[in-house]
Amino acid sequence: MLWLPATRRDVANVADPLDVAPIPMNVFASKNATISWSGTLGLIVAVGLMVLASHASNASAAGAPTQAPAASASASTGPPVKVLVVGDSLAQSLGDSIGYAAAYTRYNGQLLDIAVLGCGSVQTNAEVAHGIGYPTPVACAANPPAGTVTTLQSLQRQVAAFQPDVVAILFGRWEMSDGYIAGKPVNITQPAFQKAVAAGLQTTITAASASGARVVLFTAPCSSSGTAADGSPWIEDSAARLARYNAIVTHVASVNSKTTTIYNLNGLVCPNGTYHATINGQSVRRYDGIHLPTVATPFLADHIWPSLIEQGLLSRQKG
């Protein structure tokens, strides 16, 4: 079985935002500033109306197909199903937790993880983690330097080279965090930024499915990454922000139903909308309360691989 480990090929000058010097918050505009957003967002015109209170529960993705088949689902036959993992550090941790030799053998799969730390679905200038601002990695920054290989270009190259049967897309952490674009604050509660997130997901799906691959779009999982100095949870752990983001994920998946299905990762690792560090005796989260484990995790593999195999085989049938 061929194992392709996590890689950062074709992504220029990518840095983990936790490994770069923080930006003093006073260089940014007031958090009360308003934003404007221009560009081609007509593809997802109804997002502002879509994120309603009816999506506020953890089950916001439940109405869309599909939750994982039983873990005992049979493996594929023939050549291994090729899975390309795309997204931010959450996606990287997904690849780490399900991308191991025993899972490849059991499900006859092959995985290439090109997720990029610090890169969400929207191009920004800075991101805020636990109250501290960090410059966005240039591969996904607004107005990157000339010659930068962007995350979109890297995805397009890997789709052409790897020819995946299915592309797994997982974003969410930076969409739920505060950020800055051209010095102005943005966050998921703003209708303009909601439209930008939808457009970013749409662009990713379009590139991912360009060669006929099916797409599995994951909801973001709940998180519990600690508290601020005043004892309140960090805003990026907000259940309301999570619900808004996952509502956008659900909507974008439904718009792309011919190529895309949704996987309710939030429902899997946060049963009943509650953060769990372990499930059935297995660790399902890292110590940071955000990411999935960076080691083989059979609980996750046995729930997620069957869906990836199913979608990969569908793309082969249609091809």
C-alpha cells in the first residue's frame, strides 16, 4: 500500500502563525470599524439570509448528506482510492489521525495531505489567536508578493498531478477567529465576511472537483482552547460562531450537491454539542482543545474512511 505522508509541496513561504512574531494589536483599526467586500461573490448570493438561528445547534449539518456509514463497511477493491486532504491545521490533523498504514490496508485507500497551517478559506492580512494578531501566511494572504504559490494554485497543481478520487476539505478555525483585511476587522458574524467564506469554500470546491473528483466537505468541530484573562472562553471557541460557519458549510455543500457531500465531523467528535477529549476510551483531540490527534486514531479512521471510500468509488463510476 502506498503511503503519501503529509506534505507542504508547492506552497511558498508558509509559516505556522504560532511560530511568527505577534503583531501589536494597536496597529489595527478599531474593532468597531465596518468592512466592505468586493469581488465575484454572485455564486453564493443567499448566504447572508442562510445563517439563521435555526442553524444554531450542533446538528446544523444534519439535514445534508451524509454521516459516516458503519465502521464495518467493506474496503474498496481495485487500485487504492486516492484521497487528497485540503484545508488548514484542522485538516492537517485530520490527515494525521486517519492517514496511517493499518487504515490504508483496511480500507484500500491512499492519502495525500496538502493542508497548510494558518490558512483559512478567505485571504486575509492578519489573524487573531487568543487575542494576539499574527500575519497571515503569504500563501493565503490578501495581496501576496509576486511569485507566491498560493494555496489555490497548490491545490490546482496537486489535483492535476495526484488525480484524486475524492478531496476532503476541512476549514473552520480561522473562519471563526477574528481577522483583518486592509486594516479592518472581520469576523463570521458580519454578513460580508459570511459571503466571503462561502465564496472561498466555493472556489476550493471548484478547484478540487475540476478533474472529476468527488468532494467531502467537513463541518468544523467544536473547540475548547482555554479562557482569556477575565475567565471568559476565547471568542474563536464560540458555539454561535461555530454554528454560523457550519451553516455556511451546509449551504455551500447543498449548492454543489452534484459533486459534494457533507461530513458532520462536529457531530462525530462533539456528541450532543459537547466537547469531548476522549470517546470510547480513545483520544479524539489534541491537548490544545482544537485539533484532532496527530497520531493514528482508529475511532476517527473507522468512521471517516468509509465515507471517503464511498465517495471515491462514486467518482470512479462516473469517470
